[in-house]
Amino acid sequence: MGSSVRELAGATPATRDRYVDLLRVASLGAVVLGHWLMAAVTPDGVGNLLAVVPALQPLTWLLQVMPVFFFVGGFSHALSYRSLLRKRPEAAPGAAADSVYSAFLRARLQRLLRPTMVFVLVWGAAALLVQLLGGGGGLTGVTLRMVTQPLWFIGIYLAMVAFTPPLLKLHERYGWGAFAGLAGAAVMVDVLRFAAGVPYVEFLNFAFVWLAVHQLGFLRADGRIHLRRAALLAGGGLVTATALVAFGPYPLSMVGMPGEKVSNMAPPTLALLAHGLWLVGGVELLRAPAARLLERPRVWRTVVAANGVAMTAFLWHLTAMFGVYGALLALDVALPEPASAAWWAQVPLRLALAAALTAALVAAFRTFERPAAPATPGTPGSSGAGPLAALGATLCLLGVLGLSIVGFGGLLDGRTALLIAIPVSAPAAVAMTLGGWLLVERAGRGTGER
């Protein structure tokens, strides 16, 4: 592994934006660390440290960095899709567009869904075995229910991939206006939600908020976020988020809190969008010094190595955390009261153990995150490949989001949860994800790869 990382780092083109790779790794790492720190596990269950100590909630303004990941995703998707457009074969416009779109979806979903499906199938089999043997209570039951929750991020990211082509066209035509349109739609949703009390409208902001942040990545790809605009984004976003929290119906925490009537995260709110703006502006202000740091070979090799396993680590980090707590309970190690002095003293040990177990899981499953062969649109066979790929991506999106909500608890009892207004079970969610992935694969292959 060391030699391959060294070779990859050494072969990095001079034109590659290394800072984007750093942001991708750093944002996922911050999420993992935040989850480990926020978990307040006791023999009686799992709570949230931010609910135990509300004074710590301002930390979420630093640790809630998912907007940075979606921003980086927009940048990468723009470059990838444009690269495929340049390689498209001579054909009828409709068939060529289908070929590029299906090849784009297949390439992006392979890297994302291969490790995800392995995670889902391993945990699904384990959950079924545990419940067949009569288990599933206590910490085990909590783990079966919560271990899939981070999959919401993958579901939303799938939507970003699927919407890239049409939104990239809007960006190329309207630039900042396309971003403003999505942000304005997010504002309107919150007005209808909080001022007019329109039911269910808030779920539209799963699209508008995250797509607006994703659209900033397109602007970054075209070099349209210079230092002055980055400063305006950071300052304006921070002031707006502060005002919305201080004077509006929005909570302080930028992550979901148990029992709260309004969450900034699920569904996303205008406050979370403003938070995303200040984060994007802030990281852009740090671009120049970070780029100088990344010119050092050792630093860049570390980023390359981390990028090769980042998704695997993200998928399995809660498994490692619950494994550590389960081992402590099995060994009769006392779990102190959350936020007590003894609890804080135990934090370094728990973090070290969780990191070590995550590393072991990464070593076991990292092979499924290996990059696929570079995507190349082949000679189009029919104009149906694009719609087929879009249908597959939609099924994947619904399946992954459904599984993040329902979890693996209650498999034998037929447990369901509401995905917006549709009841979904874990087996149905797994079937949708797997079926959708197969449709995307078929559409990508059906174009005739060169």
C-alpha cells in the first residue's frame, strides 16, 4: 500500500487542485470525530452530549462540515462531467447525451455504492442472525437502529450526482444567478413552512439547500470564487446564520437534537444554508496557505492515502464506536456519567480505541473502495440509457435514505419508518438500492464502452 500511495502521489498532475482533496478528507474526518465525541453512551442507552451540555452546541458551527463536502462534490462533478463531454463519440445529440449521462452516473456510483452495498449486506446479515438467535436488545438493539443513520449523507450525495448535468447547464447560462435561484427557493420554503404553516413543504429543502451548496462547487470549478467573494460568503453567511438563530425559529445547533421541534438538519433550513455559506467562504480564504502546505511530499502522500479509504472509514466508524462501547461493557468497565470529569478523562482512550478499530475495519473492507476504470462514453446504442440510469439513481437514492431512517432493528417484526410519507422497511430499502445500482450498471454498459 505504501508504494502505491507513493506512486499515486508522485504521479499527481501539476494541474490537480490538491486543496479539494484535502477538504474532502478533512470534512469526512470532522464528521467522524464529531460523532465519536457527541455519543453519550450509558448502560441504559445512547444520548447526545450536546443535549446533556447545551453550552457545547456552538461547536457544531465548526464540526458540522457536511456543506464543505457537498461543495467539493460540486467542483469534482463539474470537472468529471465536462471531461466526459469532451470524450463523447460522434452521434445523434440525444443518444450522445444519454451515453455521457449514463457513463457519468455509473462511474460516480461505482466508487460510492460498492463500499456502501458491502456495508449494508454485512450489517443486514449480522442483524438477521442476531435477531434469529433472540438478540437485539440493549446496546445491540441501539446499534442495529443507529449504525445506518450516516447513510442519509450518501443518499443526498446521490441526488447531487444525478442532478449535476441539468444544474451545470443552468450554471453555465446564469452563473451566480443559478445559485441565487436555489437559495431563493430555500428561503421561500422556510417562509411557507414557518409563516404560512404549509405541511410537508419543508422536505423540499433537502433538495434546495444542498443543491445550492453544490452549485457553489460549480462556481469554484470556474474560478468564480475569488478572495473578495470568499470573504463576502464567509462574513455574510456567518452574520445571517447568527441573526436567524437569534431572532428566528431556528435552533442553535447545526446538527439534529433529540426531542427538538425544529431541526436545522432534517430537513435542512435556511440557517443551515447560511452556515454552509460561511464555511465555504472560510475554507476558500484558507486555500493559498493550504496549497503551499500540500506541496510538501509527505503531507500530500498522507492526503492521497486518506482519500483512498475515506468512504470506507466513514461507513464503518459508528460500527467501531459501538464496538468499543460494547467491549467496555462486556469487560465490566464502568461508563461514567456523560460530561462528568471521569467521562472527559475517558475520552482519549475511547477515541484511540475507536480509531484503532476503524483502521482494522478499513483494512478489511478498503478493497471495495478502489477506483473503477476511468469512465468513457461509448458508442450509444439507444436513447433509453439516460432515463434508465436516472431511474436507477432514483431507486438508489430512495433506498439509501430509507435504510438510514429505518435501520436494521426489528427485521423479523417487519419494522417500517416513514420516508417523507411512504412507509419503508429495511429489506425493501436494500432491494431498492441494489436494484437501482444494477439499473445504473446496465445503462452504463449498454452504451458500449470503448
